[in-house]
Amino acid sequence: MNEGISIKRLVLRLLVLTVVMFAFGFALVPIYDVMCRAFGINGKTGGQYEGTQVSDPTRSVRVQFMSTNASDMVWDFYSTADQIDVNPGAVNQMIFVARNPTDKPMTAQAIPSITPSEAAAYFHKTECFCFSQQVLQPGERIEMPVRFIVDRDLPKDVKHLTLAYTLFDITARQPPVAHVATPPAQSAR
Amino acid sequence: MSAVIDDHGHADHDHAHGPAKGLMRWVLTTNHKDIGTMYLWFSFCAFLLGGSFAMVIRAELFQPGLQIVEPAFFNQMTTMHGLVMVFGAVMPAFVGLANWMIPLMIGAPDMALPRMNNFSFWLLPAAFLLLVSTLFMPGGGPNFGWTFYAPLSTTYAPESVTFFIFAIHLMGISSIMGAINVIATILNLRAPGMTLMKMPLFVWTWLITAFLLIAVMPVLAGVVTMMLMDIHFGTSFFSAAGGGDPVLFQHVFWFFGHPEVYIMILPAFGAVSSIIPAFSRKPLFGYTSMVYATGAIAFLSFIVWAHHMFVVGIPVVGELFFMYATMLIAVPTGVKVFNWVSTMWEGSLTFETPMLFAIAFVILFTIGGFSGLMLAIAPADFQYHDTYFVVAHFHYVLVPGAIFGIFASAYYWLPKWTGHMYDETLGKLHFWLSFIGMNLAFFPMHFVGLAGMPRRVPDYNLQFADFNMVSSIGAFTFGATQIFFLFIVIKCIRGGKPAPAKPWDGAEGLEWSVPSPAPYHTFQTPPEVK
């Protein structure tokens, strides 16, 4: 009846497998992040870009800007221009404006996304308000710069990219403190 | 735990004369037949409950416009129908069949871990009381679809979602313990001479199903745990505001969800592979290829999950990979279908109720497989996604697939369980009413789906009115017919023509070597398998 391995050991191994698979479910979270970054899935952009590139004046890429409020977010939020034409390799800047129309201090977090998603890996932000949270006092207005480089290696068929920001109200998660500089970025976005 | 097995000689003194009396017999039992019976009854109750939710859905969709229920309640009905049918009806039914039949098929005296067996059953009523009680809570029960996509199930969920999460945890623990028990029984308690490649296919498919369960139920537990942490502990696994990603939920969920659909169908494959040879009076064609095909399906089920989410914005390379991998599943499945057909080829066929259900299984499951192939085509899926075509597809694989497989098994083994033959005329009537009702209910859904009717919406465009009325009439027929099935089973338990040890002359297997009804204890001394 018994094929060499006792029931006790078999059950132990199966329990270990169960625990391993439970852990694997959680391991999928960092694996997913790595995959998204490696393959540019879901338009996730990398963290702050430290390098520099030489501008390529022979090529022009149109970058469009979108700003969206997540549900329940009441701030005014927009970019100062809808689109600009940029040369790959050059450093460009776009100003986004946010205003808190309420009578309470609030904290916000912007989440960027690039379309088409294959281009996300070639879109480098050297400075972005999305690297940190924004705290605005009642009625306060802020101008937030984004500086970015479109990589010279951007695939030739991509002539058009969209940088979309969604602004989330995270006041409940991160209560706004007195009017001081925003804390440094905890993690790359 | 091996001590439980070693003790068998002693334990037999206590209840060698049969089961204990009264209610405590069922609460405390460690007998695989008792536990199998309880699983089957539990599953049937859940089937009627989930079915009554479906009746509410079909009543609302009988005509366009909002007539009977509020949209919010309609959402709870679609969600609960899915959850109760998947986790309450289909899965426990197969565990019940496994409990009853696997020890009988491999010549074992009981399951390997009888006490754990009792525990894994009794977790289920607790889990489902928890789940169903959410319907009576303020804010209502789960309303986010059985796939509970974040953020619907996190940010926008009703208050009761925490109870839903714990119910899923309990069901998961129950399924994992059941799976461990099945594996331990099959690998350790086979009678001498019963080599792996001599096992009936039901045992084989259950062995593979059990490994699938152990591989993916913990992932389901993980994903609901992440939801719990997002809702109550301020994490952001699925919240974009905190750096998470709602699409991650879909990846983790379908990593569980796709193997899950094979968990619901593989044991039916196994049962049908016993039933078709019995009524064809020929051995199963291509036994070895059946085993390998099952293994191949199980393996492929892990690498196709993203075909459920073609529209979330996967890179083209990813869409192609998941499209081709999904289509590849048609190969081992085709092997199985051709093997069943070849088994019937030139056989001496008779069409008793189990055989009718088994043949309908082969034909209708294949139709569901074909609509699955259509859905696998990524560019076409953009059109079909979240329409009634998807609903038609998965009901064609689950109702005449899993459910008809369970009906076929129930009729096939009822004489062994009860010692009486069921009423053949009533059985056939049950089959034909189910067959007609089911096709009437689900076939028109293909048409309205292709024409663009979205799923999970309580109202629809006027152009879909006729087909929806036909669907509803079919669904009411199918639903009412199942009450009739209850009557047939009770009639069979209470009396009927005494069943011989082997009521089907073409049947093969150790389960037919014990008398009918199967004694409370069987194979105390292992049989010799040649």
C-alpha cells in the first residue's frame, strides 16, 4: 500500500507547496513591477533619470499632455499647453498647474502613464511633481514643472506620445501638515 | 498522520457494525462515504440556491426595462450566482464524488486523512453562511462580479466585503485540505497491483486537479488577503493613488482563475471516461493519451491567464503569446473528445440516463470549446469581451460540462450509493428537460452577445428582447427540472428495484466488486489487482 514515502512526509511536502504558492501570490507583486518596467507594460514610467543625451534635431516627436482627476478629487489640474513637439535627446519642460479650491488643506498624488505603452521605457523624467506628494492650503495654487527627455532610441514608428497624469486625493492616507516643503519621494513612480 | 492509518485495525472494533446513530454521526464522522454524501448534499443545496439567484437574473431580463429588482440587487445576484455555483455547487460536488469513489476505485479502506476530511467538509457550511449572510447586511452583499476586480471590490465595495474575503479564505482552506487528502490517498493507499497507469481516469483527473488546487487556491487566498490589506490596513496593492495597480489584481486573479476552470472540468472528464466505455461495452480508447492530455491541459492552464484580459492594454507580443497558448489547449482537449468518440465507435451502445448525460457532455462541451477558440482570437476578443457571448461560452462549458458530468456520475453511481436503481423513465425525462432547457437558455446568448449585449446589466436594448425571453424560458425550464432531479434522487434512496453489485454490464472497476449499497466499510483487506 505504501510506495516508499510516508503519508506524513507527503502531507508535509504538500503543505510546504501550499505555503510556497501563497508566497508566490505575493511575489507576483514585485515580479509584475519588474516586468512592467522591463517591457514597458501598462505605460509605467521609471524613476528620476540621471543621464544626459545629445539632442537629435533631425527627428521630431509630438508629446501630448493629459491631466485627469480621479473620482472625488476636486482640485483644478491642467497643463499650460496641450502638446509640444520635441527632439529626442533634448531636455524639455512643461508646467502643470494645480489649485485647491476647498477650504481645507489637502494632499494629492499624481500618477503618470505613457501611451503607447511600448514607449514608456524611452520616456525619461529628470524632474516631476509625481515623484512626491503635493500639499495645498485652502485656495492655494501651485505651478509644477515636469522636465523630460525622449530617448534617442525611441522606436522609429513612434511619432506621437501621450503623457497622462491622474491626480488622486490622498488626504486620508497622508494628512497634510503645515505649509512646508513636500517630503522626498519614497519610491520611484 | 500515518498513525491514523495504523490505527485502522483498532478503530474498526468501535464501529465495525455500521455508522453511529443520530445527528452526531454526521458531525463527527470520518467515514469517506458519509463525508462524500454530505459534500454531495451540500453541493445540491448550493446548486439550488445559486440557481434561484439565476432565476432572479432571468426574471429581470425576461423583458427589457427594469421590472423586478433594483440594479444594485441585480449586481448582487450575478455576483452571488457565480460565487455560489463555482465554490458551492461544482467544486464540492466533485470533492463529494472523490470522497465516495476514489477509495472504492483504488481499493482503499478510506481516505488517507479521515479527520482532516471531516474538518474540510464542515468548513464549507461555515464559509457559505458567512457569504450568504452578507446579502442581509447594510449595503448588501458582494456586487462586483464573481471575479471581484479591484477597485470595484476594494475602493467601491460594500461594507460586507470583509465577510466575503473571510468566506473565500475558509473555502480555500477547505479545498486545499481536500486536495491534500486526495493526493495522499491516491499516492499511498492504492491496492497492491494498482499501478498509476491502471487507475481509472476519474482517479487520474482528480490527482491532477488536486495538484492544480494546491497550486492556485493559495494564490486566491493571497489576492483576497491583499484586498483585505488594501481595505483595512492602508496598503496599495491595487490602488493607483498609492503606487499600486488595479491591473495587477486581474493578473493575480486570473493566475488562479484559469486553472480554476480546469479544476471544475477535469474531474468531469474523468467520470465521463468511465461512463462512456461502460455503455459502449468497449474499453476506453487511448487511455494513455487521456492521461497525458489531462496533464498537458493542466500545464497549459498556467500560461494562458491573460486571455481573460486582452483589453487591458497588453503589448502585442503578449497578446500573441496568450492567444497561441490558449489555442494550443484545443489540442489535448481534442485528443480527449476524439478518444470518447472512438470509444463509442462500433460499440454496443445503450442509452441509459448516465450515457445520455455523457454524450450530451461530449457534444455540448465541444460547442463551448469552439466558442472558447473564438474568444481566444485576441483581435476578435475586443468585440466579444464582456458581452453575452462570453456568458454563453462559459455556461456551455460549465453547465453541460461540469454539471452534466456531475449528473452523469450521480446516475451512474446512485445504484452503488443507495442500493436501488433510480427510475429510468424519470431519469431520461430529467435529461431531456435539462438538455432542452439548457440549450434554450444559453444558445441565444451567443447571438445577443455577438450583437453587442453587455453582460451584468439588468436592462438591454429592445432588439435583444425576443432572444432574452427565449433564454429566460429555457432557464426557468432548466431550473424547475432540477427540483425534479431532487425528487428522483429521494425516490431512489427510499426504494426501487434492488441494485446488483454491478448494475451496468459493461462497467469496469473495483467499485463494482463490492455489494450495492456499498457497505459502511469496504476494502478492509486490500483487493488484489491483476
